[in-house]
Amino acid sequence: MFRNKSGEFSWVDFTIDVLRVLIVLAVVVGAWNTLSSGRISLAQWVNLLAAGLSQGSIYALIALGYTLVYGILLMINFAHGEVFMAGAFTTFFFAEALNRTGFLNEQPLLAILLMILFAGLVSMTVAVLVERIAYRPLRGSPRLVPLITAIGASFFLQYAFRGLYGSSFKAYPQVRALQGAVQIGDISIPVAQIFVFCSALVLMIGLHWLVERTRIGKAMRAVSENKEVARLMGIDIDWVILFTFGVGGFLAGSAGVINGLFRPQGVNFYMGFIPGIKAFTAAVLGGIGNIPGAMLGGLFLGVIEAIGPNLVLAGLGIPGANQLKDVIAFTMLVLVLIFRPQGILGERLSETKA
Amino acid sequence: MALLEVNDIHTFYGNIHALKGVSFEVDNAEIIALIGSNGAGKTTTLRTISGLMAPRGGNIVYDGREISSTRADLLVARGISMVPEGRGVFAKLTVEENLDMGAYVRTDDDVSEDLDSAFEMFPRLQERRKQFAGTLSGGEQQMLAIARALMSRPRLLLLDEPSMGLAPVLVDVVFEAIQRIASEGVTILLVEQNAHMALQIANRGYVLQSGEVAISDTAANLQQNEVVQKTYLGID
């Protein structure tokens, strides 16, 4: 401690170490205060956990898109939050139509399945178009170039959709079947949260099957490992990259609907920004480029966001702790990057990946 | 007619003129050895034929058709398969998945038969079929790379330094496999630093020197050639 690699005393290392100790102390003291005061009952903790898992599974679905693209191109697709928005925003009109005909409440499961498919396809189309038009021509250029382009694409999509659908918030119609709660003893968990978690789980199992079992999934892994050798296998690299963007887009669009159904404030053109940043955080937390890492990172971030403020911040006597969940989220990112730079499941970045 | 005709190709890395007008031909069912020292342009020649690099001048005719600017992935379906230098196995895919990737362009139903014959040729791979390729030894990786290249059922197999980094006993295994592949009618273009081994199994050979073909002859004559003996076979 307090020494740099050559064994000399270093103020920078000293400061970082002091910070580490302070952060750990703050977490321990805050958690101890909260737990010993007994302000929050077990049932409430379980509720927070369920809410966190439900929010986290949305993050996980979006995070997968970041991690898939990074795994194959070593590029952060900063327009991915907007891909999520595109599906969610467009599907609002589809949901309205389904609601007007009454189909949404007569056949809620089928209707939601249709909406998820619809949003997935919309987001997939947007993701694929962005790759084809904005990223592919820049392949092989220095890494800063596609990064700036991605930020540009992100703004373009936001304002294009504002132009298309207007800037007001639009709330999805309510689905009666998804209201209410499941009661287990004195714990009640909203049906909505169970639904979100289960649909995300199904999508993630689907992705796992795709990547591990199908030929195109193996080709995705082969391309991410060595593009040149993949070409020697007869794999069309450009097609596999496009497919990867499409899969990431589909997951983001599905997440958009699953999220949109339970956003009381509604969807708008700007809704992708914060979830996009959070999902990116989740992907980094889990180890970017690593698929199980993105799933785990998303769930982890959701749970920490839900439990952290009540456990740590409230215990330290900070007022309005729940409004500070973003602080917790990004503090977690900094902490993970300090203690485990490669993320929870990530491998150490080798020269080829760094 | 030759299966492969390379006519006066010029290939560049940026501004570096790596191939300065290389010409040679490969007939059906031949084993051709390309020998030469480091930097002579052997690997570049294979990369240009396989479509990984495009020549700036000259042309390549394969099976009667010009392929100089055809993408590598399209040439695989036309029957050109390459084992890259350093093997290039997918470390995070299992042995079986690697072989499956070799058969990526196949649309027929006989892939599993070919998988069996790959395992028959290299029984070591069968024992390790569920293992990640990254956990294999160097020799096993080379066997995997060769077996994988065969999974596309090539007519022309390009081999880049298959003996590199292998223990002598494994070099023998690999060269026996190459001979067996050739005896089944696959045409082979073999790049080797180990000129001694290469000329033993080849029909004809070409010696590359600073991006040009310096000598071309039958393998038997090359083995007797004084320059070749001195420079590449270590015989004084």
C-alpha cells in the first residue's frame, strides 16, 4: 500500500487507497445504521430486490447489444440507447391500435408478444441501417472515428424520431392482466415485475441458444476471435457484423416494449439516453464483450440501484436517498473499475482487445 | 490445363513492394512447394491467392477463371482453402465447433461424414472434440487447422508453414497427413521454411527470393541444385 510499482511512496496511490478505505467505511457504516435501526422490514427488502431485478433485466437486455457489438468490432455503439428508443416509441402507436380494437385486453399475452416482435423488428432495422450507412464505410479507420460517428448517429436518431412522432411523452395503454400483485405471505410482488423479469429471461435464453448452438452464432464467435481466419472459413464478415447489430437491436427493441408497458410517464424521443448509459455501465460492470457478463452486470446494477440508496445512503442520514440511485449506479462503476478493471466476468484485456 | 495460374502478380503492403512479378502454375493433383527465406514473399503469395490481399498488378486464374479480385470468403466455396501461418484455430471454440466452421460454406448433408473422416485422420482430435481449441498443444492445433481446412472439401489446399514450431515427430505426422490428402486428389500448394521436408513430398518446387521466383524445377532436381542445397537445405 501507498507505494507505486517501483516501491517508492506515491501521493496518487496514497490518495486512491485512502479513497478506497473511505468508500468501504461509508458502505459498512451506512448499511449497519440502516440494518440496526430496522426501518425497513424484510418484506420491503424483498420488494426492493424484485424491483431491482426487474429494472436490471431491462438494463441487461440493452447491455447485451453493447457487448455483442463490442465483442465483434471493439467499438462502443453509442447510438444503441436510441435503437432501444426507436422500438419503444414506434410500438406505442401499434399498442394504441391494438388497444382501440380491444385486442390488447382480450388476448394480452398474444398482443404483448406481437408488440415485442414488432418493436424488435423496428429496432433491428434501425440498428442494421446505422451499421450499414454510418459504421461500415468507416471500418478500418482509427477507433475514435466510429466513436464520434456513433454519438452523431445517436443525436440524428433522437431528432429524427422527434420529427416523426413529436416531442411529447406518450404513455402506453394499460394492460389489465398485468396489474395487481402476487401475494406470498406478507410479501407482495407486482405482476408487472415478474412479467418483465420472465420475458427478459426468455430472450436471454434465446440469445444463449443462438450464440452457442447455431451455425451463425458460432460464426459470430469466430469473427469476434479472428476476422481474417473467419474469412478463410468462407464466412462473410460484413454479413455477420450486420447480423450482430440486428440481434442487439432486436433485444433492445424488446426491452423497449417491456419497459414502455410499465413507464407511467410514457415514452418519448429522449427515453433512450439514460437507459443507454446505464446499460453501457452494466456491460462494463460485467466485463464488456462478455455475454453472461452483460446479463449479470445488468441485473447487478438494477439490484444495487434499488437497494443501495436505502441501505447505504439512508443509513448515512442523506435525505431523499432514493433520488440518488444514479449516484449509486455510477459509483459502482467507478468502484468496479478501480478494483477489477476488466469487469466482473471479463478477461484481462490483452493487447489484441485493448 | 493448370488448376492455378499465377501471372506476374505484384502485391504491396502499403508502399512496400512485397511481390515483384511472381509467376507459377499448379497442375491438378500436384504438390507444389514454395520455398525461400524469411521475407521472400511466400506468405504474401498465399495471402494473395486466397483473396486476403489483392494484387495491384498481374492476374490469378483458377479453374479457368480470373480470381485476382475475388473476396476470400467467396473463394472458399469455389474450392480454395487455406491453413494460415500460425494455425489460426479459434481458441474459444471447441474442436468440433472449429471443424464446423470449416464446413461453413457447405450446404450438403455429408458434413458429419467428413467430420468422421477428419477424426479418423487425426484420432487425437476426436479425444478432444469437446475441448476448447486454445487448450490443445501446438501439434494438435496444426492437425485441427488442417482438418478444418479440409471440411470445405477444397480442390486446392494452401498450407502456410505447417511444420513451424512443431517437434520433429509431429512434423512427420503432419507431412504424412499432407501426402495422404494429396493422394485423395487434393492439389496442394505448400509454403515451407523446412525445405528439406517440403521437397521430399513435392512434385515440383519454386524458390522465391525477395519477391521474385528465382528457381523453378522438379523437386528432385531442386534437391540436387547447388544453390538450393547451400541456401535452403544446409548442405555445403
